[in-house]
Amino acid sequence: MVPTTEATDRIELVFSLFDADGNGYLEPADFALMSSRVAAAVPAAPEAAKDRLDGAFRRYGETLLTELDANGDGRVSPEEFLSVVLDPQRFDAVVDEFAEALAAMGDPGGVGFVARPEFIALMLAIGFARPNIEALFQAFGPDREDRVRASTWADAIRDYYRPEKSGIAGDHLVPGN
């Protein structure tokens, strides 16, 4: 399957954000650093949610290294990372776990909704630009209490990694969209 241009743009963006130390590669330390940043973004989140998120980040990084480190150097290059969109079935389980864990972090009360402040805090901690975050939140159609369903966000995260998807809410995160 040939990924859409939008899917490739989304993957290139997420690579740049997950490269938390900025050295041009994804390594286990990047996922540990990202996990700590994101967990700190919602201090009211229960420890169980933070632990779940940390485990999801750790497994995400481990899966990438296991599946994509073609040259065995212990890190994933941008070119190796592109395989995420070329063969998404290899990553469905880890993306699903990550999506559910991140959405749960945004719902510290466990009511099934993510309020704008928590959503923005989490997405800023990942490294997305505020105008793009705001556009994404609006695309989800917040309710009168300025919340979106946690399940809507989790589904959007899953869609973000799908190679055949274009014109999705997650495209708002890519600068210029």
C-alpha cells in the first residue's frame, strides 16, 4: 500500500516530535524523556494513568527498535521510521495501547471526556504547535463544556498512523494544513 501524502507528512512530524533529544534518531531515551514530559503535563492524572502512559511509550519505543532498526544500530532513523505507514499492521497493537493511554491521561476524572486544558497541555508536552492543537480540538466538535470524548481522541490517534487516510482530523497537526 502506498501511503497518502498526508500520512507521510503526519509520520514525518511525529518522528521529529518523538526525537525528544533532537539527534535525528529515535532511541529508548527519547521515549523515556517524552513519557516524563507528557506525564508532567496533567498533574491531576492518577498514578495508574501515568504508569499506563509510561508503559505505552516504552513499548512503542521497543516495538520500533525491534521492527524497524534494519541496520541494528540500536536506534531508528527517519527512513526506517517511514515503515510505520508502509506496514501499519505491525504497529496496530502498540498504537492502540498508546492511543488509549494518552486519552486516559487527558481524562483524569475517568468520565470519558477530555477537557480543552488537559488536551492542550498533553499535546504541547508532545511538541505540537498550539494553533494546530486548537484546530484539532475544534475538529473534534467539543461539547458545551468544552470537552471531547476520550474515545474520539483515541480513534483519531489510530487514524493518524493509517497510510490510506487523508482529510482526517489529525491532519490539522501538520503545519500548513
